[in-house]
Amino acid sequence: MKIGIIGTGTVGQTLGTGLKKLNHDVMIGSRNPQKEELQKWVMASGGKGGTFAEAAAFGEMIFICTSWEGTENAIKLAESKNFKNKIVIDVTNPLDFSQGMPPKMALGHTTSGGEKIQSWLPDAKVVKAFNIITAAFMIDGKFGNEQLDMFIAGNDAAAKKSVTDLLTAFQWTTHDLGGIEQSRILEYFAMLWIAYGFKNNIWNHAFKLVRK
């Protein structure tokens, strides 16, 4: 599959590398396609680099991996027409770093980053996923013999099935929470991961759902 990634940071590069290893054709988009970090990733991974608009047009499936403060502008630069009828995986978390660390939530209770992105891209099929774990673990859902749990949300059942298939390839167990409004829960779930990390200075934790 052709996959476009919006965002050249650690999240975008990690997912891009993992997707390449699954034999997908990947293009990462940037405001500046010539930036050194993107060119290094292209050389190391064999993937492609381009503008936000080029990556969005290229992808049959598109990941949004930007910092929250830059997300709306990145989507504008990528051009909404390039997202039409496509699966868009929202990996963002609406974090506010203006008062230092740890960050606070910029949205919550009555809306979410996932809902905002769906409203900015009304013709796309937005699925919230991958946002509750650090980038280093996104492409491998196993800690030793433990298969970990990923939670997703979105309005389109077929899109969520495609995202679940991708998560399964990365060895995650996936749980569907319902519509895109459940991103409100998932983004606070990410804050739980962050709060635990700052309190204990531990960053190798993940979530496992158990049933009695």
C-alpha cells in the first residue's frame, strides 16, 4: 500500500520505518522536504520524502504525526482534497507545553484532537490510533511474550478494520471504542501514560487489558 505520513519527527520517522519493513511504499511529508533529518531518513529507509501536499496525494492511507500546535496548518498545507475518501490515522495528542513539563491537555471533555481533525477533513475517514504509547514502541506491540493492547476510535467501520489489520501486523491487540468522539478518552489515556512517566521517571511502560 502507498502510505503518506504528515510530520518528520520521531513519530513519523518511526512509523515510516516500521511500515517500510512491512513492505509498504512510504512518503513522509515536510514543510521543507530538503531538511536534513528527512533526507537522512530517506537514505536509511529507502522511503520517499516530499511536501505535505505530495505525501497526502501519494498515500492511499495517511498518518498525521505532527505536534498539536502545528497540526491544523500542516493539514491546510497538505490540502484537504488530497485526503478525500482516504483513511487518515490520527496519531496526535493535543498537548500544551506553554507552562513547561509535564504538559497539560489543550482540549478535552467537549471535543478532542481526533474530532477536530475529522471536522477539518470531513471527506476523510479519521481513525484515532497509536497515540497512547511512545514512538519507540509503536511498531512492535509485544514486550517479551506479552502482546499489548491498542485502542482506536473512528466513525467508519471499514476504516477501523484496515487500521486494525495494520496494528495486527505490528503485533498489537486492538480494541474499538466506537466513534471519533471517543478520542476524548484516548487522548486522556495518553496523558495517563505521560503522567506515570513523569512521576516515576519510567518511559518503557504500556497498557494491557485483562479480563477475569
